[in-house]
Amino acid sequence: MESRSLTAIKYLDAQELFRWLQCGFSASHEPFQVVDVRGSDYIGGHIKDGWNYPYRQLRDDVEKCNELRARLDEKRGLGVINCVFHCALSQQRGPSAAMKFLRTLEDEDLAHIRIYVLRGGFNHWQSLYGENSEVTESYKADLWR
């Protein structure tokens, strides 16, 4: 049986996520989904095609976690999907949301959903790729200076 502990959550570097976005799948040729858990600080840009699920919603509403799982199931089809959580720095909300989500999964889900946290969060991402409209949407450089 797969683990529900912190060791089940891996960190992903921005450069690796950039490669995934460029080719449309993970290094293991599996689909992936970015989940941005920022709330009011979501303005100013986000990773292309990411889903915004504010941390407070995931923390306080198990139905939001179920909705996220259903959307991931739909996207993954019959295989595995890689889910990359992040917040501004990926120090608190991102890892906490990833852990909360992991704990809501059914046993059979554990083999089909791999959970990652984006190292450095969106703050680091935007410093590398904020100006790149192929991988970053709605970027407002003035907000990051």
C-alpha cells in the first residue's frame, strides 16, 4: 500500500516543471496538473493551465478536495497523474494543501496520483519564467518588483 505520510510528497524544481510544460507531460510521460493554492495573492500571474484551489477552501471543505480529486481522475484517464501544488513560497500553504489532499484520498487513489510541491513556489517561478507567456499567464511584472 502507498504511503499517506510526508514522504509520499516530493518536491519538484521549477526547471523540471518548465520542461513538463514545454512537452505537455511529466518526465515519465504521464499527465500532470498544477494546483495553485494561493488566495488573494493569486493576482499578478499564474502558471499556465493551473487550477486555483485556495488553501482555505481545501483546508476547510472536504468537498473541495473531492472536487479536485474528481477533476484529476478525469484528466488522468486510466493511468497515473502528477499533481503539483504550490503557493507563493511553497513553505506553508502549498505543502499543507498537498498533505491535506493526500489524507483525503481513498486507498485505491494512492497508486494513481503522485503529489509534488513546487520548490520555491510562484515567487521563484515568476523570477525565472514570469515574462514567458508560454508558461505563465496574466503576469503583472510591476507587482513582483
